[in-house]
Amino acid sequence: MKHLTALVAGALALLPLGAAAEDAGQAGTRWTIVAVSGAATVNEPEIHFEEGGRVSGTSGCNRFGGEGTQAEGILPLGPLASTRMACPGGLGEQEEAIFALLAQPLQIALDLATAAVTLTAPDGGTLALQRQP
């Protein structure tokens, strides 16, 4: 099984984005979660793919971390550990939706035109990711 960083590096190396694409999947690559099932996010949630298959990030409220490997374009994560601060209103709903999606095996799709990545769960929910500069 390959680590997710290798998948992202391989997929993004296909993009006509010059040198930025070459290192996009390396350790330290951060992605902003820009939408959850089509709804724009608030408070800049992100996911960070680290060396050795580690995954960390924030829901926009609480931080999380765990393991992530991929096989044949599917990314199973977890189990994920997270901090447990109270997340008021919509921020709590956003966190709940993000964590529910991250608990499922996610299919990885790359949009070559925008360099965006969409992670799709078996239940149809999605996480839209945009690479941070």
C-alpha cells in the first residue's frame, strides 16, 4: 500500500503547473478544505499530509491527527484523534460533517484545470480541497 503523499505527488505531477506541482505532494503539503458537500467552509479548515502516512489538520475549530494510506485511488483515514473544544453553531456543524466524511474511505479525484482535489465518500458527501501556496 502506498502512502497518500505518494499518490498526491504522482497525481499533481501531471498538472501543467511548473515547479509548484513537483513538490505539492511532499511532506509539509497543506490543503485548505474549501467546501463540505458543496457548502463553503468557514474559519479555514485544512488537512496536512505528512511524511510516513501521517495526516493532521483542523476542522476550523478542533485539531485532528491520525494515519492515512491509499490504494487504488481510495483513501481510508484513521482512527483520527482530535482536541475537544466546544465549537459553537455552524462551526460545530462543519466539524461534525468533516469528521463524518474523514471516517469513511474516500475516493480521490483531481481536477486538472484547477489543481483542486475532491474526496468523495461512499455516502456521496465530498470534501473539496485547494492546495495552499
